[in-house]
Amino acid sequence: MALTEPDKGPNQPAGRSGAGLLLVFAVAGALVALSLGIYGRTHVPTGRPLALLIGFTEMTPMKVWLATAGVLLGIFQLVSAAWMWGRLPAARKMPKVLPLWHRWSGSIAFLATLPVAYHCLWSLGYSTVGARAALHSLFGCAFYGAFTTKMLVLRSKALPGWALPAAGGLLFALLIGAWATAGLWYFTQSGVPLR
């Protein structure tokens, strides 16, 4: 039986139509990720930023701090989702505004990553030079594919209850992977500018 009622939990089995729909959503996400990867690989990188946010003197520190903001908001997303699903041990009753904070933090996190992705693809391109850069490029493109899939899953009521937490978990893991292979790496380098 397909999940059609919003009050059913995350352990409901997928019906045949739910599994097919989940596959369609996953393919849509894969196509987004693939399109970004192809664009990043075929576009000639400019090596310069399109624009810098006020307060930043270079492109890389701007990208690192925006990505870090996205990760911090992503951590809030993970914790607030677990709280809303009743998965936090010893957590008191959630505040009524938590779902609103969850939605807004997700929107702001996504918006914070857009200039990062734009400058990664437009200024630097999809890199396969070195394992770190190759993994970063892969994680970054896959992140936007996973975001597409998660947004489609979020809007569907015909999927098993585990689909949304799984899509959100994958999205968070890819965000952490992209950040760890660029932002965290940058912070560990000596003598780099921080603004």
C-alpha cells in the first residue's frame, strides 16, 4: 500500500507506485547532477569571481565561509528533523515554531550554497586533478542532484515514510563531503586569507 496519509510513520513499506515514483525522482536528481558535472567539465573556467560579497577580498574565502554557513544550517536541519520525527532521545516536546525554523534554515542553507556552486563551476570548473578536488567536484554536483530528489520526495505523499529521511540524510552527507574536501581543507592550510 502506498503511503498516502501524512500521519503514517517512517517504517511503512513502499507500494509498487511509490517505488516507481521514488525511482523517477532519483533519476531526475541524477540528471541534475550529471548536467552540472558536464557543464563544469566542458565550460572553460574563468579563474576569477563573478562578484564578491561585501567584506571578502578573494573568491575562495567567500566560498569557504558561505559553505561553512550552509553546513552549520545543515546540522540544524539534521537535528531539527530528528526532533520533529521524535528521534532525539531525552528531547522535550518540540517548540511549535520548529517546523518553520526547519524550513527556513533549509532555504537559507540552500541559498548560501548557490554562490559557492556558481563560482566552483564558472570560475574553477569540474576538476579531476588530485583526489581531493575530484571528490569535491563529485560531491558538489551530487549535492544538487540530491537536493532535487529531496524536494520532489518532500512534495509527494505516495512514497514510503523512510524516503524523506533517507533523501535528507544523503543530502546532508553530500554537503559534508563537499565541505570537507574544500572548506575544511582550506581551514587546515597555513597562511591562507580568511576574508
